[in-house]
Amino acid sequence: MAYQTINPFTNEVVKTFSNHTDTEIENTLNQAYALYQSAWAPPENISDRQALLRRLADVMILHQEKIARTITLDMGKLLIESRNEIANCIEIVQFYAEQAADLLKPVAYPSKLGDGWVEHHPIGIILAIEPWNFPIYQLIRVIAPAIAVGNPVVAKHASNVPQCAQLVEDLLREANAPAGTYTNLFVSPDQIAAIISDRRVQGVALTGSENAGSIVAAQAGSKLKKATMELGGNDVFVVTDDADVIAAAHTAVGGRLYNAGQVCTAAKRYIVHEKVAPQFIQIVQDSFAKVIMGNPLDENTTLAPLSSHKSKENLQKQLDAAIAHGAKVLCGNQPAEGNFFTPTLITDISRDNPAYFEEFFGPVAQLYVVKNDDEAIALANDSHFGLGGTVFSKDIERAKKLASRIETGMVFINRFGDSVAELPFGGVKRSGFGRELSDLGIKEFVNHKLVVVGQK
């Protein structure tokens, strides 16, 4: 597995990194475990760890533009999107720096046996296996709560964003994090399996594909290790007959093209009432046609390239297969230079078309026209995935009822889904299990220790 940055805009190799040896991995685990066993980790010293998070936030603010440019050079997203990503990361770090002590305070459990309470203790080293599409954010949403809890982190990042992986370690070092707090590892699949098996590693957090998740979840489960899995999505964007169609359509476009469509929670399936479908389709087609493909570092560019030539090839194969099985192209699917992919809208997707159940990781949207709310919900839930979704309706009570019926971990009403520190993130079905961020995320990798004082 070669860890190297290949500029997605130019396809030029920027930098290559050597893999870590087994000896280096052992030294890393020794260092991280020593930190876990030290005075740094216990709950009573959380103020020191919160101070570290405050320093990390300050360092990230200081280097904000450098980090954003590194993100863009590693995986190709628009510079403004990279700036948004790092701003979100800073907010996550600040959230846990300020809120962790309250989130982790003991919870009373009175009972007939006596006064009881649950304390939240660290459990050991956490292995983070993260993807390339949000290369700093994916790491930070694991690292920040782990630090707050007292769990050291070792990370295996995606092979195409090595500069981002190393940068996070550098930022923590500048924030004077104790040795072993976070270590980046360039490792092979066999080495990952060995790390999961190591007794010092007590948790695995993975964000990635369904295939990667099934492999790692099996490895973690076989060793009785706690795991969280944030996997793919095929999120719906439901538009009712009474919706603000203009607002809905423009939101749907942004929700599909953000990060060149390489988002697990992107608006991938438009489910639109037949009454408003013509207007919705026209706005989407017009907006897709107006994108400006170019250098993602250029402020005028509105659509970035895909992360790699392989990503483009895979997406085109998916689209070709969908068309071969009867899907109709309403716009897009035009040749584009380099790693760019023309925004595409397809419809007439039957249930026996492979596209019906697949995730398109790029700027390809599916359109389904429905007659009523029940039909919309049936379509929404007829999916292997269950990550997020959106409902647009002027009738908020109606929208709330629809949101409750959609089988996903998250639903947003009259706005596209987003991720912020104070809200939990995660899904159901093949979209994975567990939650990140918020109070739920910080308690995924803790020992919920019950203590009871017996009655006299």
C-alpha cells in the first residue's frame, strides 16, 4: 500500500511516504499504552486534557490556511470547502475542551441496593481507520473526544492523504500533547489486523466503505473489541407537493455537489412529488450546467475534481451500468478532462437496476417522482443504507411525521444535513453502528463503571 499524495487536479505525484515497520508500530503501541497507564488518563485529570484541547484549537487557528491548502492538495476539494472543514474541526475541539467534564460527569443510579452511580473511565488505545474525503475532520471527530476521555489514539489514514495524516500529529506535537496521545501510522492491511489483535488496543473507530467496515468489524468482533462503524449512505432528499420548490432544488444541488459529491451524507436520491417535479428538475438541470470545473485552489472554481483517476473510472462504470439497465440521463454524463466528472441527473431507475441500491460517490443524482407521502417513504426505506436524509415541506408537522418514518440515523427538515460538534452523527443498516460527536460520541469508548454504596 503506497502512501502518497497525487494532486487530483494535475495527477502529479507530490510526495511519497514510507510505511512504518513492525518495530515502529510496537514502539508506538508501547508509548501510547504507557500514557494510558499514567496519571494523564484517569477521570480526575480531565482538566489537563481539556487544556490540551484548548491548546490544539489555538494551534489549528494559527495554521488554519496552511491546513486548508494541505487538504485541497491531498484530496482535491475546493479551497473554500477545505476552509469550512478546518473551521468545523476547530469547533469540535473547542466543544470538547469546554463540555467534556460535564458530559463525562458521574450519573446517579439510585436503587434498592443503595446509592449507585456510573463513572466514565477510559478503556485503552483506540485505533482510528479513516477515509480521504474529509481528511482532517474524520480524524478530529475521533481524536478530540478520545483525548477528553483519556484514550490514546493510533491512526491509519487513507493512503492518498498522507500529508493530512502527518499534519495532525504535527499539530498535536505543537500543542504540547504528551508522547503517545496520537500517532499516525502508514501501515498495511496485515499490520492493521495485528494492531486490532493487540491486547493494548481496546476500540476501533472506522469511517469508510461497506466492504472495509465489514472486514474491520469482523476482525474487531473476533477479538471482542468495541467498534464504531460509519459507512456508506444513499441518502434521500424528499420534496413534498407543498414545499418551497426553489429553495428545495437549490439545496438539493448543493447537497449533491459539495465536495464533488464525495460525501456519505450527500443528497443522492431525490424523491419529489409529481406536482412540483417539473420545476424541481428544471432548476437542478440549470444549476448542474452552470458549474465551473477548474483548479480547486482557484476561488472561482465551483466544482472540484474527484479525488483520483480511479474514483472517476469507478463512478463512470457505475453510471454506464445504470444506463445499460434502463436508467435515463436527464442531464450530464458528458466527457470531462482529468479527474472531473460532469454533474449528472438520472431517472427511470427500476428496482432491478443495480443503481437502485448502490451509493454513487460523486456528482450523480437519482430522481424518483412519487404521487404521495406513503410512496415517498416506501422508496426512502427500500435501501440497504440508513445514514441520513432531508425532508422539504412548508408543513412542519407533516415534515416531522415523515422524518420519523424514514429509517436513518439522521433527518434534517428544510435544510441540508450538516455535522456539528453538539449533534450525534451515525446511521443504521449497512451505514454502520455507533455514534460520533455530541454526548453520545464521547461515551462510545468508555468503561461505564457502576459503583454502589450499600445501605446500612
